[in-house]
Amino acid sequence: MSLPRTSSAAKVSDTASVFAALGDPTRLLIVSRLCAGGPLSIMRLTEGSNVTRQAVTKHLAALSQVGLVRSERAGRERVWELQPKRIVEARRYLDQISDQWDAALGRLKAYVEKQ
């Protein structure tokens, strides 16, 4: 199976960094909480979890590095919010791969039915 035709090697690498960041369960939980709760402080992100503020800060830095989240200062706290553009780009890439699989399965089905 080949890579999507519309993607360059740099685009694939860039998208892979998003999947790598989301591959960590704690980071995925943070993204999920930001999706459900909107912009949140580190204190709010750690509520009800066994993850320390320091650990959440490190995970947010990793998510920020790949463009999944950003922060703004709100008084004495930093408020973090999701950047949906990066998730939309990753979803688009998965859709391209899905289309390729569908086409390959269609060719296989046609071949098997012809036999």
C-alpha cells in the first residue's frame, strides 16, 4: 500500500508527530478533557486524576510542540485549549488511508468474484 498521493514526506512526518503525541494515554486523556470542557487550567486538568500538575505540564508541552494545544495567560494561571486544526489534518490523513483500503478491498473482491 502506498502513502496518500497528496502527501509529501514532510507532511507524513508532521502528521506522524500528532499521532505519536496522541499515542500516550495521559495526553489522550488531556485532549479528551479539553474537547469536553473547553479551555482549562492545569489545576482543572488534574482534578480527579492521579496525575500531578508537573506531569500534566510536561504532557501539555508535548501536545503544544505538535500544535494540538495552546495556552493563554488568564490572571495568575495559564489556560489551555485544543487546536482542532491539527486533529482535522490527522483525520483527513486517516480518511485518505481508509479510502485506499476501501479501493484495495474492492479490487480484491472483484478479483475473487471473477475466479
